Amino acid sequence: MGLWEKVQKELDRAGTVAKGALDEGKIRIELFRVRQNADKAAQALGYAVHRAKRDGRELEAEALERLHATLNEYDAEAKKLEQELAHALGKDEAAVKPSEADAAQDVHHEDPKGSGA
């Protein structure tokens, strides 16, 4: 094999590695976006339940079902992306899921009164 063929082979290999890294990055960005949307949906659900309880009423079944369905959609999409990422990395699903500490940070929201807790 000539020098040029070796260089071409290495360039092809480097290109494949770079494409894999870009694909992984795209999946990670999309997964982050979906997790943010799931967080917002969970927050909306929590606020709706809180407001209903505060006002001494039950949350309307239709609203509850709509909010719950939205959250379930984002959860399902996140699970699918986690599986894609695991496949792209050649690892099992558990290896790409956020740790409990990361999940706790993702769920943290400011107090509506602005106390930051």
C-alpha cells in the first residue's frame, strides 16, 4: 500500500469519527431540549394542581389529562433519544441517563415568590 493510500485511509477514518461525534452532539442537544420541555410540562402540571388546591377546587379532568399527556410525550421522546444516544455510543441505556444529582439540578426551579429555593 502506497503512502497516498495510507493517508487517504486515515482521512476516511478521521471523517467517519468526526461524523459520529457530530451525530452524537446533535442527539445530545436534542435530548437536552426535550428534557427542558419535559421540565416545563412538569412545572405547568405542578402549578395547575397547586392553583386548584389553593383555590379549593379540583383541577378539571380535561386540563389534567392534557398536561399529563404532554409530559408523557416528552418523557417518551427523551427515552427514545437516550436509546439513540446509547446506540451511537455503543453503550447500554443506563450509561447515558443523567445521574440522580444531575436530575435534581434539572428539576430545580425558582420559587414563584423569588426566594430562589
